[in-house]
Amino acid sequence: MKTAASSPKPTTGWFKSSFSNPSQACVEIRFADGLVQVRDSKDHGEGPVIDVPGREWPTVLAEAAGRLPTGTNRAIRIVQHADGGANLQPLPARSLTLSYTAAEWEAFVAGIHAGEFDLPHSARPAA
């Protein structure tokens, strides 16, 4: 299983948690062609993007929300900090890191609990 940074950077379809303050940076997500793309809004669309295969996304969300143990998902290494922030690194390569503050990560996790980042039905892999 390979997760990678993507290029070129898409400009439409990105969204963030409704729990994010509109003036603050946040975890941004985009569903595209069987992938879920993750970026940091602090980069204003110019920073790296992590591509996650759609079939792996539910496990990423479950781990981020604390419903599965750390290291369960095979797409993104999630490193939570003592201050409440978090880093995301694509697996298996760890050459890029998306870093989020405690407020950004809390808003993302609240969005996960609210179902805001669940795969749309049309993007779910066939069983």
C-alpha cells in the first residue's frame, strides 16, 4: 500500500470541519477519484498534499478519533503531541509532515465525530 504526496495541487472541492474557526488554519480534505487528499490550510493551497486510498480512509478516521489504537491505519502515521496538536506523515515514506496545532486537530476530530469526513457513498470502494 502506497500513500504519496500529490501534484499538481487541485484548487476545488476542499473542505474543513464546521468546528474550525473561519479565520484559523485547519485540516482540509478533498475526495477525488478514489482518493482522500489531506492538506494544511496554513499553506494556502501551496503546500504538500497527502493522498490516502479511499479504502484506507475509514481506518485513518477511526485512529484519529481514538476509536482504534495508534498505528492501526496503513496510510498515514498520526503523531499526537502532548499539547494536543498532531503531525501527519504519509506511509511508508515519511519525508513530508503536515503539522497541526491543538485547536486545528480538535476541530478535525470534532468533525470526525460529527461524520463530516465520512466517505461519500459515491466514493466508497466496492465490497
